[in-house]
Amino acid sequence: MSINATQLTVRPVRALSDNYIWLIESPKFPAQVVAVDPGEAEPVVAELKRRNLELAAILLTHHHPDHIGGVPELLRLGQVPVIGPEDKRISTKSRTVRDGERVELPELGLGFETLKVPGHTVSHIAFWGHGALFCGDTLFSAGCGRMFEGNPEQMNASLNRLRELPPETQVFCGHEYTAANLRFALTVEPSNSEALEYQERVNRIRAAGDPSLPSTLSLEIKVNPFLRCDKPTVRSAAESHAGKDLAKPFEVFAVLRAWKDQFR
């Protein structure tokens, strides 16, 4: 299965229990691909062999093992650039990129802007370009990542930054969490018609065994409560859950994230 972003062809590779590793085809040489967050090598190697592809580079959003664990074995196929955030916990990285820097791979016809989006981890980054956003575990469809290292104000600011990208941006997240996230989203906003419609669509897609991703930013702005902390309906639900007034959007976010952490 391949997915066409605005100017990209991206292939999902399932890994571990619910991870996606994204393989971005080179617009110049489609047989060459860039792997995003390869937490496991074996399924990537199998996909490369099955489609006669060659790994040309690796992009990493953060240091968690389920996003970088496959890198050492993949490098045994041949040395390629490994590009990721400033973080000493990523020992396999060959190039560090910081907020606002461009990742240019001219030989592949690819280029991405680096966006620092702390919250899930303090050094988390996202890659945006060609109409596509590779956001690791910061933004999920209908949800967002847990805060293992950051705080609610940081995470809310990171999500707001992603929300400002062009609405047609396709969102390639790190995990297949959409169905579970929608159950929570509809607990927060049970009358959200877009979320209800999306839930029906996702249930059909998942029943067929297909990925629910990518999403689009325009859809996420309509259905994702973590991108809607400034909306009266979301604030009201968070205040009701917390039993107190919440003056600022990041306070709403903090309540939502803690609520979601306990949601089953």
C-alpha cells in the first residue's frame, strides 16, 4: 500500500505492536526511500526486499526505543545519513538538526523544515515538507502523545504550532491510536458531528485491516480535542471534569491530558 501526499509517495510499514515506520519515496528516484522512526529493522528490511527498494536516509523525531531501535541493524545494509534532534540518547545519529533548520536531501529531491515540538520528550522534533508532516508521538489522529518529559504548557504550545501549518497538510503519526483516541474525543465532545463521521469511517478502515493514517490537519482541527482547547465545548467539558474554572487553554489541555491518561 502506498499513500500519495501532495508531492510524495509514502509507504506505511507496521512495526512492534502499533507503530508505523514511514518510507518516503524519492521523487527523483522512487526506488530510493527515507525511513522515518524505524523502531524495528526487520519489517523495513522485508519491505525493501519485497519492493526492491534502497534505503537512502533515516529521519528520527525522538529518542524512544520504539522509534530508533532498528537503526543499528539498518545501518548494516549500508551507511546512510541518520538525521535527528539534539539528544545524546540517540547514539546512531550522524547529523543533528535544530528548530527552523532545513533537512535538504537534494540528491533525492526532498527537503523538510525541522520543527521543535517538546512535550512528549524535551527534544522532540517534527519534519514538515512536500505537504506532509511527520510528527512522531507529538500529534496523533484525534489525540496527542503523553508527556513523559515536558509539561502541559510546552505540549499545548507544540500542538498549537502544528495547528498553524497549512490545513491541507497530511499528518503521518507514529502509532495507530485513532480508534481509541476517537472514543475519548467523543467523550469530550459527544455532539461533534465531524468526529462521529470520522469514527464511522475509521471503524470501517480498521475492520478492513488498513491504516487509518495519514490524517489531514484540517480534519484534526475539527475532531481532535487537544487542538481545540480554545473551543467553548472542550473547555466546558474539561471544567466539568476538573470541577473548576480553567482560564487558559493550556490549563484545559492539562486537564484533558490527565483525563485521557486514565481513560479506558
